[in-house]
Amino acid sequence: MLYAAGQINCTNNIKTNIDNIKKLIDYGSAVGADWCITPEYALTGHVDNMDDWVDPKPSIEEIVAYAKDKNVGLFLGTLYESEEPDKVYNQIRVYDKDGSFIKAANKIRCWGSIEKFEYSSEAIENNVIKLPNGEKVGILVCNDLWGNGWDEGPNIPRTMVGYYGAGFFIHCTNATRDTPSVRDSCLREYHSAWIRATGLDDPIISVDNACNMNGTPYTGPTSSQSGAVFKGEWVRKASERGVDYFHVRLGGPYKKE
């Protein structure tokens, strides 16, 4: 299948974000992609206070309808309401080409103050999603990948492969940047090394936000390299800064089982 990914601006304005996601969908449609992949928080932006929370459901419906019109599936990064008061899920919501909802992967290693998470084997299993052609993808949200080097607990990517049959990874991220330059440089190297190391044995597609995590303009390098790694090598690389798109073919053809 052909995957298109967008290193787009994830701002604090949902209407702007809708337009940015639609441009990614247009790109995906133009190159004949089966799926489009956004960064983390692509629709809602990063929200850390429930007073700033806006329900994204109407916006999701608009984007999914637009993608359906273009015959493109979606891996859509957004915050989404949870059953717990004053808490939201940090999700990658997966929609098929016909607009049908497949499943949502919830971020596991959360640090946002309003983000609900569950760090368990069940949560890891939930984030291995079976696509229409039967292939299984492990969805990693930001710290679910490189947090394995900081935090306690099992290695999420290895668990996805070893226990739940993931054959490749999609990683959507939106990490801190625009900090003192030495910190930015160190974190970009660390983050990108985790992407390459994870891709040694199993392919990975990773896409970062183009602007600041808080949605403000930013001209520096992204917090991690966006692109695709097969066997430890970058086979696709987005620009290290600013909006960019790329596409890569991975796995078998699109089909319904």
C-alpha cells in the first residue's frame, strides 16, 4: 500500500488545522496514496487545559468526508473525549477509504495534564490495528516510541511485534522544540536514533509537526526527522524544517479481506 505523510503545522486553531489536513489529503490523492498520516495533535492542536477544549467531532466528520471523496484512508491525530470527566484521549483515529471508522490508538506514555492513559498490556494490544488487507500496524504516538529510553516498563514496539503481531509501525509525533539550541539538537538526535533503531527489524513511518508544539510559528528543525526507515536506513526523508510531504510504498496492495 502507498502511504502519504504530512509534516504539517499543527496549530491551536482547528479551522486552520482542517485546511492543513485537507492539503495533505490532496497530496495523498495526487500521488495515488491509500492512506494519509498526520502528526500527533494534527486536528485539535496541543491542548493542556479543559477550558480551551473544543469537541472535534464535527471537524472529524468534515475531514473524513473529504478524504472519502478523494478515496484516501486516514491516520488522524487528535485529542478526543474520554469517559472520565475533564480528561481526553490523545488518539490516532484510523478511517478506511470509504469513511468507515476502523479503530483508535490511544497514546500510552502520556504527560499532558488532561490526557487519559492506561499503561498496560491491553493498551499496547489495542494499538496494534489490523488494516483492511490483513496487515497489522503498530501505532506509536510520540513518547510511546522514545519514552522507552526514559521511562520504566516494557518496550512498546517490541511488545507490539513479539506478542501482538505488528509487522510495521506508524509513529505520529509532536514533541517539544524551540528550547535552548543544545537541547533541541540533543533531542532531535535522540528521537531520530530511536526511529532508526526501531526500523532496523521492522519498517517505520514517522511524521512530526512543522511548527511549535503549542501551535505558534517556528522556523527551526523539527524535534525528530520525518520520513521512513527500512532496515535501519532512511528511504524517505522530509525537510528538517517547515511543511513537507512524502510518500512511501510498504507491504501488500490495498484490498478488503
